[in-house]
Amino acid sequence: MTADLFVFRDQKVEPLHNAPFFEEVLEGNPSTITSKLYHDEERGLISGVWQATPGKWRINYKVWEFCHVLSGRCVIEIEGKEPVELGAGDAFIVEPGARGTWTVLEKMEKHFVIYTQ
């Protein structure tokens, strides 16, 4: 396998609107834009930029995800845990099996890395 460097600003992709969408919207009329800037199916890795408008929806994670919030604010509440508010500069990981809610308080943007295997 050949190693390479993928600089996000150099990647040209067509953003996906509302894909994947939410399990169940609970409040508002949120929409998303996802730009998959790196995708390696063999290793189960996807990375890029995700944006969302305010709203609240259910989450049920089937994958491992690392996130770094670039702008905006959200609250993530995992069942059985206290809600956590996150904003610009915060980084976090959501593990497979995490269930609960995700609320975008103000339009947000994040970098993400998803591991699917």
C-alpha cells in the first residue's frame, strides 16, 4: 500500500445534502451538508466536514466517530449520562452503541473521522 497525504482544502467533492439523515427529528427542521473528503472502504475510514442547522434528533451510533467542532454549538445527551454542551474548539469521540439525542443550538460545522469496522 502506498502512503499519501490528503489536504482537505485540496479535495474537490460534491457536498451531500441531508445524507445520511436523522433517525428521528424531535425539534425544528434541521438540515445537513456533508463533504466526504476522504473515503477508504478497505480500511473502513471516512473523513470530512459536516454542517448542520438548529434542531434536535435521535442518535443511535453504529460506527466510531471522532469530531472536532469548528463553529457553532450543540448538546449531546447519551442515554443514562448527563447532557454535554460542545462548541468551537471542542473535540470528542462517540462510540458504537451510543444512543440518545443531538441538539444543534446554533448552526455548527465540524471535522469528522468515522471508523466503520
